[in-house]
Amino acid sequence: MITNPFNMRRPATGMATIGQVLEVMTFSLAKDVAEEHFLAAAEASNGALITLPGFLGRRLAKTPDGHWIDIAEWRDEPSAKAAAETFPKLSQAEVFCSMIDGDSVKMSHHYIVTAG
């Protein structure tokens, strides 16, 4: 379960996203997966993400040592957890998921406690 140790509330300005959840997944590509094919599959998998309740946005980054970080933002914890279960089963996500070394995957969920 995600905890919110700061027990922060949304400011009156409405600019912050307090209570929303970042899902952070780090991983390596599976053996012999070409980066350009992976990026095309990642783009295609966005079609699956936008169908999931609570989805707000996604960023994909590559570390200098060749690992990947996939960050998705969700409206709330239940949306994030449901998506983690559902996303790999969606047809638009199958190719993307097949290109990831499953043994390298690390996933975590984090409350956004402040934003600007």
C-alpha cells in the first residue's frame, strides 16, 4: 500500500497534483531487441494506456548505462494498481511488454506530495 507520510492536501491554486500517483518502472530490454523497434512498440502501447481509467500521462527515459525508466502518472492509487494488472494483457501493449527483460523489471508507486 502507498502511504502519504506528509498527509499533504491540494493547495487552493489547483496547480499541484497532491494525491496523484507516479508509477515508476525500471527495466532493461530483452536480448536482441533493437531500440528503434522498442520505441515504436512503446509509442503503440500509448494507445492501451489512454484507455485505462485514471491515466494522466507517461514519460519514457533511457539512462546513460542503457536501462529504461517508464513513468506513468495516475489519478489515484486504485487506478495505478488496476493498470499494473491490466496493461500487460491489452493487445496494444503485448509487443511492448515482450521486448522487456522480465527479470530486470522493478516497479514502484509513489504519491505526489508537491508539484509546481
